[in-house]
Amino acid sequence: MKLFEKGELKLLWPFYLTNFLASIFYLLPAFSIVYFINIGLTLTQIGFLIATMPLASLIFEIPTGAIADLYGRKFSVLLGYFLQGVVLLTIFFTKNYYFLLTIFFLSGITTTLPSGSKEAWIFDLIKKKNKKYANKYFSKIQIFQFSGLALSGILGALFVKQFGISIMWPLSALGCFIGFFILMFSEEIYTKKKSESKSLIKLWKQSKTSISYSFKHPVLFYLLLSGFFMIISVVFSENLAFIPFLKDLGFPEYAFGYFSTAISLLLVMAPLFAKKLIGKRTELNFLIFATAIGSIIISLVYFVSNYFLALVIILTSTFFYGLKYPIERPYFHKFIPSKMRATIGSFESMLLSLAGLISLPLGGYLVDLIGARGVILISAVLGIPSIIAYLLIKEEKPKLPKETLPNQKL
């Protein structure tokens, strides 16, 4: 079975290569929490620090998404990659908590630039050139991204052991600059309209129309709601609780790089199994199945007392959660009009940022209060409202809002 369709690699190679190479140098998932613990921060402080990023995203997501829809996605994505690299490099030079708060807020702003724009850019490019690439694109992009992260865990373990944990900041910045350079060579399907140039009224209208469409849509609304609860669940466990929990069980610091590699390898494998495991299920039933199994498995962590069993449970649960992405993303985009795609993508990011803003300080406080083990159990229970949201979905095509832009098509 060939990996790429005819002409696919010629069109999409910058996106595949960016996700792979930039991920190799992205060491934050493996070491950022360990780094902040080592410089003397509590989990509550870490939660508030990281929460400044979704706070910034909450403020800037919709404007940057609308700007990308009206003035072009490529410029927005490239600017985001470059500025994110600058921000990550800056963190290397300070350990002052209040300065870090400012830098992380700026980092949150930079992440809004590519958040909705990148998917919209790629999806519209595929739609214009060859629609048959769309079904497998999200599976492949996950494979490339997490293959890179798998290597980053090994690279990180070696570099951290040799140069210290702070080396993760310049290396992660390098990944952003690499992504910026590669994406300069990618194509964009976009024509700027003179009548739309620098119109704040049109920006407001674009945002208002897209948000209204999302709230009234019988599928998009509940997908967004499900994602909201899943982000809280992931933040509680993966972002905050896993690392202190494993450290308390005696897991060595440098080995978190290998832990990150193991998770990434599972997420590389997940898309390969997703299409087979879905069988005759609808996308919706499969999402419910994967969420339920992943939540049940992760709850078993509460009962283990050595890090080997904990790792087995965490990795198994991660695999089932990883099955969702290549199924959910095409399903989500199937219901979005093209000219609203970046704005609705940014609105989604804004809601997920709100979830992060709530869960990061709360989760950090709960880890300090009741321990990481209890917080992981809470994260498992949060799978229930996510599943309920899926169950409320009705797959019927709604009417576009009256203020929809001219020539809008699904």
C-alpha cells in the first residue's frame, strides 16, 4: 500500500515536513513541568503560569482568525511560527516568575496566529486541488508530528542529560524557525479582495456570523462542547498530574524524554489503527467508543503503586484517545463553510483556550491539595460529559445565518 496519492507529496510536502522536523526539536511536552518544578515553582504557580497562554488566546483568537480569513492564512501562520520561536528563546534567559508570566502571555498571542489559520489553509488547498487527499491527511499529519515527537523524546533525554534541562528552550525555538522556513515554500489558495482591505466592520461581521453559525449548528456545537471537557481532562492528567505522579513513584527525570517518545509512538500508530477499528461504526459512534475506553483505562491509575504499571495504563489510555483525532477532524470540517473555516477554527481554539484557562490553575491547585493521583481520577470522570455531548449530536444540515457572506458554500 503506497503512503501518498499521486501528486499529494508535491502539493503537501511542506506541511508534512514541517510537522515532522519542528516536532523533533519540540521538547516542552516532556520537560517543561519538570523544569518549572526544578526552579522552585509549585504546581499551583505552574498552573497559573501556563494559564496565561489560553488567557491570551481567548482574547486574540477570533480577531486573528478573521484576519486570516479576510487577508490570507499563509502570512498569519508564518508570523506565528517566527514569533513563537522568539518567545521560546527568550524564556531561556530568565527564571523570574513575573517575567515568565509576561512571556507566556505573549506566547499565547503568537499561538493564535496559526491556530485556526493553518488547518483552514491546508483544508481549502486540498479541497481546491484534490478532495481525495482530505480523508487521509489528518491521519498522516498525526503520524509525521508524533514521529517527530518520538525522536524529540530521545533527543531531549540525551541533551538534558548532557547540557541540563534548560537546553529545551533554544532547541524548541529552533523547531519553530525551521517550520517558518519550510512553510515559506507552500502554496496558498487565496485572493485578496480590495473591498475587504483593513475593514474592521467586516472583521466583526465575519466573527459574529461564524460564532452564530457554530452555536446554532446541531453538530458543531456539541463537538465544541465535547472538546471543551476533553481539554480539561487532558490538562488535569497529561499536562499537570502525570509528571509529579510518576516522580513520586521514583521515575527518573531524564527518562521523561523516553516517556514522551513512548506516547508519541503510540500516537503515530493510532491513525493506522483508527480506520480499521472504526469498521462499520459511524464517526460519531467511534468517537464515543474511544473516549469511553480511554477514560475507563486511565481511571485504573488510581490503584497502582509502581511506575511500571502506571506507565502501561497511561500509554494504553493514550492510544485510545489518539484514535480520535484522525476521525474527528475531517468530521468537524465537513460541516464548516469554506469562508468561515479559519474563523470557526479560531473560535474552537478560543473555547479550548477557555477550558485551559479554567483547568490549568484549578488542576495545579488540586495537585497541591489532594495529590496527582486524585487529579488523574478526576480527569477520567470528565470523559462522561464529553460522551454526553457526542450523544446529543443530530446530523442534519442547518440553514446558514442570514448575514452569511456572499457566495458562501458548504
